[in-house]
Amino acid sequence: MFNFKKSEVWAKNLQITMQIGLTMAGCIIFCFFLGRWIDGLLDTRGVFMVIFTILGVVGGANTVYRQIIEITEKDSNGSS
């Protein structure tokens, strides 16, 4: 049987890793499909898809950076 008390740190680290990965992927995928939708409306050839995908990468990286800073500040203050 899996003992959660012994694996609490492991589970917390897994949660943080999954949160960061899903945040980054979500931002990129959302912006990709938003750009694709705008390309369909304006009948352009992927211009907005590329622009919004790049914006998704930048926005996702910014959000992940802020999440990491928040997590490290909580850990350095000793709270959980």
C-alpha cells in the first residue's frame, strides 16, 4: 500500500511539476487555437497562429516564473 505520510515531499514536488507543465502547455495551446481561429476569420495563412503561439510561450513562461517565485518565497518563509 502507498504510504502518503512517507511520500509527502515527493507528492508535493510532483504536484508543483505538473502544475507548471500544465500551465505552460495550456497557455501555448490556447494561444495556438486563438491564432488559428483569427486566421480563419481574416483568411490569412498562419500569421496570427505563429504570432499568438509565440505570445503563448512568452505568457506561459511569465506565468510559470511567477508561480516558481511564489513557491520559493513560501518555502523560504517556512510556511507550506
